[in-house]
Amino acid sequence: GALRWAGRAMAAAPRWRERLFALYFLSHIPVTLLVDLQALLPHGLFPHGLTELLQWYGATFRDPMMLQPPEWFKAFIYCEAFLQMPFFPIAAYAFLKGGCRWIRTPAIIYSTHVATTLFAILAHILFHDFSKSEHLGPQTQRERLILLSVYLPYLLIPLLILFTMLCNPHYNHVEKRKRK
């Protein structure tokens, strides 16, 4: 059916996806360490230029979650710091090297976890009443869609990783063990 066809199509050009995944994980390292962790750690730990960058981002994209994160959002950042961050260099290595079947299960766990958190974040962006936020949040549908577009790649790429791990014959191949 459709999944079999998609699997064949994915097998045709797996290398570009592996390079995309490697770039995604490599770029996530500085973003997590220099930007996202500012929502958890004392402001004095970060250089003035980085705190200004976060302030600019929050004001420009109207993202009060990064400037004054709700507790549920902080929980997601803790997951990013302690569960995802150690995985980023491992995944970057596996996808840069290419063809590493051992990355399948960790990538499935990672992508499922991240997609789940992103659904909550995107729903918050679309439906939350930001009028009472201390920092300016999106007020119009256009502003909500702009902020949504910032977070959307962090849903779409993990979903592509998940789809690749589940449907690509290279990653989904079950090796038969030799009998002795």
C-alpha cells in the first residue's frame, strides 16, 4: 500500500535526509546551550549579547514562553537539557557517518518525545489567551502563525526522522541470525 510505496521512495535518496538530520542535531546544540537554557538558568550566567538576543527574539516573534516560561514549558526545557542534549552529538555523528542502523531505536524515542512536546507548544501558541502575559505574546492570527513557524521545524523534522526510521527499508530491515 501507501506505506510500502513511501518506503521505496525513501530508500531512493536516504543520504540527503541523513545530512538534514545531522545538521538539525548539530544546530540544536548551540541553540539549546546558548538560548533555550536561558529560560532555566540565572541570567548572570549568560553574556549580555546572548540575553539581548533572547530579548530581541521574544519581542520580535512575540514569544513570552521563552521570556517568562510557564512551568510546563520549563519541564520541556529540562527534558531538552537532560534527555535530548546528550543525544544531539550522538545522533549528529550517526547521521553524518550515515547508514548507522543502531540509531533507529534512540531516534524513534527522541522523535516521538519531541513531537509530543511540540503538539502541546503549538496548541498553546494557537489557542492560549496571551492578553494577560507580562511579555507581549501573539495577538493576531498572523502573529500566532509567525510564532508557529518558528517552532514548526522542531515538529516536522522529528516527524521526518520518525517516518524514516519506521519506513525506510535500510533502518527498518530485520537481520536474520545465522543458525549454528
